[in-house]
Amino acid sequence: MIKEAYVSFEVAKLLKEKGFNELCGRYYSSQFNEMRTVGDICMMSWNSISDEYEYISIPTHQMAMAWLREIYHLEINITFGFPFIDGKQQYKYFWSIVRVCDNHLEYPMDDPNSAYYNEEMADSYEDAVEAALKYCLEKIIK
């Protein structure tokens, strides 16, 4: 079954620290110490209640990636391949970060010493997105 992929609670906290405060279908409420679904009343007054209690938006991967593109001009690229691991070829996902500048793109492979360069693998597309989001929020965005 196909379902929406939401960021982890850890990534949601990092997003909030970096300024993400968009209305999402799910959020964490410190008042109730649990994850909840946004209801119609909450949707109408998100900004006022998110200041009163600690509410943390939990966006989908797509929404978090769109926010990174719009606010920080960072693209997360996911690709796949068949690396050899312990002598066996395995299907894995790879991610990289590309900064979109006014007149060029900064690719991670251009400078292996840059903050954008990484060679991590993941077992699923969603795991790769989650790792890339976390990397951006911890290492690139100050």
C-alpha cells in the first residue's frame, strides 16, 4: 500500500529550529505529549496556537523538500544503483544536495570537501530523503 511519508519527529524539531512553521496535516503537541492530526478549528488558528503551546509541524517529505528549495535553494537528489557490498551486488538509494544559485548549480561532486558532498546509501527512497533532510538541517543550514 502506498502512503504519505512524513518526516521523523527528530527532523520535524530541526525544521522548526530553522524556521519551518507551516500548517501540516500532522503535528506534535507538547500539551498532550503526542502526535495529533490537525482539525478544522486548529487549521484556522495555527499561528496563534503554535505560539501558546509547543506545537511542532510534522510535514511530508515532499513539503519539507519544497520548503528547502523555496527558502534555502537546496535541491535533494535521490538516485539508485547496485553497489557491491560484501562481495554481493545490492539495490541501494543514494542522495546528494545541490545548491541552486542565480547563474549556476553547485554540485557536491565538484568539491568532495564541501558541506554538500556525501556518499551515504539508504535501503529505501524514504530513508534517503530523511537522511538528506537531516543532513541539510544539521550541517548546511546555519
